[in-house]
Amino acid sequence: MKRLLFPTCTRAVLSLQLCAFLLCPRAWSGSATWSATPSTNTWNRSSNWNPATIPNGPNDVASCAQSSITGLSISQATEVKSIVFSPGASAFTISTDGFALTLSGEGAVNNSGVAQNFTSAQGPESFNFTNSAAAGDATYTLTSGGSGGIAQFFDTATAANATFDNLGGDNGSGELFFDSSTAGNGTFFNHAHASMEERPTSSIPLMRAAARLYVMADPPAPPSKASCILGVIRVRLMPP
């Protein structure tokens, strides 16, 4: 029987390709739908997706439909083009658990007909919206404790019709708007130590449109600790 021998250079190339496959986390990335019967709640586990891959790339779309586990947890920094909640999908809560979630395409797209939620267990940089990503109509809770949580908008991204509930934190929490991003028609509840800021790279008034900011007068800090650069946002002080 003849033995099939690979030239030395071919073996070297194959070895390098194998190493790249094993070492590069994006080798496992791709668009997928969250399983109807996942084994855990971990986003970054391929067996929880169909097909068995992990949405974590600028061209990846993560879809959510009906599932037995709807509280998803992100265990490493993750970027997707969009998260799409399909018609009839379950109500999901996606938690960043201290790792940044970046939406860099369409953003959060909710076709489910039910409310969808995102939470940050701690910051910083809990949610990043880049390019023209929209926060959709979901609710984003930036929790208190630790370094707080931050939602950042870049380029022409928008808060769209989303609701942001900023519970503060030892080092504050809130939203930052860069470049030509906008608060859209979003609603923002800022508790003590929470803030909302514009950091434009041009003279464009970033927070135009009908966004609503509610400054929550909850202890221990006075309402003045919850601040924002207003643009044309309307402010109304709320009782605790």
C-alpha cells in the first residue's frame, strides 16, 4: 500500500491553519437562532444556538424566538450586527454581566409583539451602539453597584424608542452620545449618580427629536446629582 505523504511546506501550512482555528474565537462565530431548548443560559456557548455557532461578529445576526430559557447571559465581549426578536418570540432578558455588548448594524429589532429587556450587572461600557444601530423599543436597565453601567452611542446610532432606566452606581451610570448619534424618541429615567451627556465631534445638536428625560429625586443624592446636557430634551423632576 502506498503511503500518501504531504510535502513539508504543506504540513506547515495545515498546522498554521489548525492553530488559527483553535486560537481565534471568531472561528466559531456566525448568525444563529437561540435554541428552543438550550442547555444553559450562556450566550457564548455554541450548543445553545441553531446552527451550533456563536453570534459574535460585525456581520452576525442573533435571532430569538420561542425558548425554554429566556434569561441570557453574555460571558465575554460580544458584537453583533443585530438582535432580532421574531414574531411570537418569548420575552427575553439579555444581561451583559460586566462584558460589553456592541450592536453595529440594525441594532435591536423587536417583531415579537412583547416587551424585550437588556440589563447590565455592572459596567463600564455595558452597551455600545455603532454605525446606524438603533436601540429599538426595548428596555435597558443600567444597574446600581460597582462601576455602574454605560450605554454609548456612536456615529449615527440612535436610542430610537427605547427606555433606559439608570439606577446609578458608585461611579455613576447613564448614556453618552458621540458623533452624530441621537437620543431619538427614547425615554430615560436617571436616578442618583446617573447622567446623560453629549460629547459631539461637530456642532450638530445630537439630542434633537422628542426624547424624554426624567431625573429621579431618590436618596441619598439630591436630584442635582443626576444631570444631563439637554439639547432640546424636556426635563421633569420626579418624586422618589
